[in-house]
Amino acid sequence: MKILRAALILLASLEGGWITFDGAHALHTGEYLKPRLGAYGGRVGEWTRVASALGAISAYAPGAGWAWWALFVFAGRRDT
């Protein structure tokens, strides 16, 4: 059981680290890291089709400022 817990913590830490790194890179350069070769060469990946189909908008899309504003408002809100 301790090995499973350690493996899950390690995998979650690696995934969280990658997401943080890729997000920081996107904020700095304006685009996410993408593969150069293969089926998805130069593209972000298939998940973008799913996100678009569900109505998700890009954080960098014009007019998406309201989404960032709402995020900060609700993140700072304290319910007592």
C-alpha cells in the first residue's frame, strides 16, 4: 500500500510539474509546447477538439478577459 501511495504521489507531482511548466511557458511565449514530429507535429493535440466541442474558449482568445476576472473574484471569495 505504501508503494502505491508513493507511486501516485510521484505521478501526480510529475503531472502537476509539467502543467505548471507548460503553463508558465505559454504565459511567457504565448503558446504551449507542441511536438515537432509525428501525428500531432506542430499542433497541441486532440484534446483541443474535445474542449472546442464542449464550448471551452482559449484563455488567450479576444474577449476572454471576463473569464480571468471571474476566476480571480471567486478565488478570493471567502464563505463563512
